[in-house]
Amino acid sequence: MTAIEAIRARRSIKKFTAAPVPREKIELLLELAVLAPNNRMTAPWRFVVLGPEARAAYGRAIGVRKSRKVEDPASAQTVRDRALADAVGGPLMIAVVQKLADNLEIREEDYAACWMAAQNILLAAPEVGLGTHVRSGAVFGDATVTEAWGVAAGERVLGVISIGEPESVPDAKPRAGAAERTTWLA
Ligand SMILES: Cc1cc2nc3c(=O)[nH]c(=O)nc-3n(C[C@H](O)[C@H](O)[C@H](O)COP(=O)(O)O)c2cc1C
């Protein structure tokens, strides 16, 4: 698979099989992640590979957030139970954590570098038979999540990459074409 093919074929995978992901494949993807461009070579990233116990913290936190919108206590409990079961029983996840530089310009560069590292994982995964889905959101700043994942003060969870064998691959979503978003200057 060429880089062009990998970029064209990449999708956010919604359904994964229950097949476990071999550790060597995750190690390979992380090795590729840290080859991302990185101004000043700050190595601003840290990756936390989340097994079922670590994912439970996320499942509980997302369940609490979702259930706030549900008035009936029994239904709210069902929402929490489902969120927990989905997280624990779902695919492996890798949390992408940024070390926050004091200098705001460097912090911004580092933020971009962390997502570039994440993109390396997304683009390389299909070559080893894996699919991915990246997620971000306020839940990853919840203290229950950051404590469970060992995220230190001065670090931020940017998001998580769900990763596993795809059960199905969605069609490409319609997108604005590049020509519409491009200006050529003399
Ligand atoms: C920074 C970032 C955050 C994202 N967060 C979420 C999310 O919270 N939930 C979700 O379902 N998808 C999330 N996505 C995936 C996008 O929704 C997805 O890329 C988009 O719908 C296009 O689909 P495709 O990836 O299959 O091309 C995120 C993507 C990026 C780049």
C-alpha cells in the first residue's frame, strides 16, 4: 500500500471485531508515530495504551456525562451501564497525551506535532490489518480519566485512537474539494 493509497483508503472505523491486537503491531505503530515532524525536537507526545481496566475509567466518565441529559434515574443508570460496557468491551485505545510547554508558541507547535504523530498511526494501521477511529472531547479532561490514566499536571490528553480489526469499513464521506479550498498566488 502506497502512502497515497493509505490516505485515500483511511476511514473512521465504527465497528471492530473482537480480535485482540498483537502488542508488536501497536509497538510498530507507535514507533512510526514518533517519526512525525517535530519542530525543536521537543518529543511532546506520550502515548498510553489503554486495556479494558483503563478504558473503564473512560466508560464511567462518558456515562456520567451522557446520563446528565436523562431525567429518569433508571434510564440514566442504563445509559451509564451501556457506556461502561461499550468502553470495556470495545477496541483497544491509545491515548495521545501532549506535554504542555510553558512557552505558548512551542505549545501550539507541539499540539500540531502530536496530531501528526496520531495521523501516522491512522495511516499505517491498515497495512497491518487494523482500522482506527480518533476521538477528542472534554471527557478526556475529566479528573477521573486523567487520574486513572496517570496523566500528570502539565500534560493534556488530546484524544484517543480506537484501534482494532475492522468489522466493516464505511464509505467515504463527502468532502469539499481541494480546489475549493485552494488559492494559487503568482
Ligand atoms: C481531532 C479529531 C477529533 C475527532 N473527534 C471525534 C469524536 O469525538 N467522535 C467521533 O465520532 N469522531 C471524531 N472524529 C472523527 C471524525 O468525525 C471523522 O474523521 C470525520 O467524520 C470524517 O470521517 P472519516 O474519518 O471516515 O473520513 C475526530 C476527528 C478528529 C481529527
